[in-house]
Amino acid sequence: MAKEQTGISGEFWFTWLMHKATRLILGKLFYNKILSKCRKIGTCFYSTFSFFNKNKMTAIENYVKYWDDWHSDWFKNIKLNPEKIKEWKVPCDKGGNDNPICQYFPEPYWGNPYSEKLSGIFLNINPGGGGASQDILTMDLDDSNPYKAYKTNKNLYSNTVKELSAITDYKTTEWMQKWRVNWIREILDNKLINVTNIFCAELIPWHTKKKSDISDYAVKYNTPNLINTNVISHLTKIAQSESVVEEMKGKVIVRSSLLLDILNAIHKINSTSIKISDIENYAIIDNIKDKNNNEKLLSKFNSYLTIFKIDNTSFYVFSGGSNSVLPNPAFTVFHIGQNISNRKTGISLKEFMKS
């Protein structure tokens, strides 16, 4: 008679160990597979996030894209007499031109916003009167016509204006050189600055002979909101860009009191849509010496200067005096009214602008 076994047999232990080993191996493989999947998902997510973060559009790119799209819509539709181009009402009066305002090649901005070093950010009310060569009805008749460059650049406004800004005798480039570039050259003591080193936005892209021809349009319809959303808010960010030279960083230069009227209209429509702070007021006096280096007995008032901030960007608004002309950098700045800053005054505009 065989002896009865006690305890657990070796065969049982072998089977149990094999079972555990199999589960451990399979579990490890499954774990590695899951881990690998998670890593792939994580890498994919990180890559996607990095792609969008890397390709997030800058303030300049957003601004340029908006006006490229707007300009393309204008070119495609203007001969159909549309009421609006995107949200902008099409003005049908002539504005001092020979033909309706809307027929002339719109100029929402000039200069090169992608310049490695922007020497100044300017804001005008609107481009001047439309010349015959800018009329869309004559776009195939003149070699100097902007439409030639427009066609070469496949109707892309940003590339067109970049090309035209480098042509010194082109009408708009000539104007920018005379009234904006020469001024900033004196302020910064840099005679190498040209139109391709500045960025000059227009509140309204339509051509008129005088700003008074467009002033009603600027404060009526939905124009103030459009200006706020598609011009001013972009400029506050562009002025803070790393590409702006240190002395002019965070500053936008304006030569017209009409901007103040437009901002008041925006505030009236919706007081929360735009926040203006740190308002300051100054007077510019022409107390420089005469041609013989003699002190003047009597000085004359030249311009008012209103400074305020929108989103930490300072707008320097000059008004009074001759249209288009910014005050002589040698003129003296004096404070008037209530100023909430401790800026030094009784100094030249040149010193003041760089302070």
C-alpha cells in the first residue's frame, strides 16, 4: 500500500509558477504596449501643441492678413457696386476725386511691417486724394499704376505695398518720406531710415483730398467700432513688438485731432469697448532761434499734444497747425492742464519723444 502524500506536490508548484510567470510576461508586454501608446499620444499632443504655439500669428501677421483679405474682396467686388466690403460701408461720394472714392486703390497701411527694425509706428486718418493711375477703371492703361505691382504680386496687398514702399518716386512713398520718415530721422538722429523702416497705418483705407471729406464717414455707421477692432487694437500690440526700436517702442505717432473725435464716438457707442488711461496734455511752441542764431522775442504756438494709453501703448496725438506736418523736433514742449505724469518739460520735442 502506497504511502499517502502530505502537503502540496511539486507538480502543483511548477504549474502555479508557470501560470504566474506567463501572467507577468504578458502583463509586462501589455504594460509596455500601453506605455508605448501613451507616449505616442503624448508626443502627438505635444507636437500638435508646439505646432500651433509655434505658428500662432503675431499682431502684425493678424493685421496684415485682415487687410490682405479685405483688399482681395474689394478688388473682386468693387465693380459690382457692393454696399460693403467685408463690414466696411462703401462710400459713394467723390471725396474731392474725379470719380467715386471706392474706385481708387485703397491703402490701409504703408511701409514694411515686417522690417527687422521698425523705426516708428504712425497712424494717419486716410490716404490722400486718389490719382488717375489709382482708379480701378484705368488699371490697364498706365505702367506706373499700382495695379501693375498688384498683378505681379497676385493681388496680395501686403506684397504689393512692400514693393511700392521701396520705390522712392512712387506717389505715396514720396509723401511718407517727406512727412513721416524725415521727421523720425531727426528724432532718432538716423539719416539711413527710409519708408521700408516704418509702419504707417490708416484709420480709413479710402482716398480723399482732405480729411474733412471723410470725417463724417469716420464717426458714423459702424465705422468707429471697425476702426477700434481692426486698426487701433492691432496697433497697440504692433507698437510693443520686439522689432520696434527701443526709443519708439510702445508709441504710436498721430497727426490729427480727428482721432480724438473717433475715440469719443467709440466711447459713446460702447464705453467698455475701449479703455483710455493716463491722459496728458501739452503745447508745442516754436521758440527756436532764427536763421541768424538769434533768440526770438515772441514765440508762437505750433501744436497741441495729447498723450494717452490704450493697452499700455502710448498714443502721441498732435493737432493744430498745418495738415500732415508733424512739429519741428527742435520746438519746445510745455505742459498744460492737468498732467498725471512726471515727464520733464521745457525741453525739445526731440528729447521729449525719446524720454
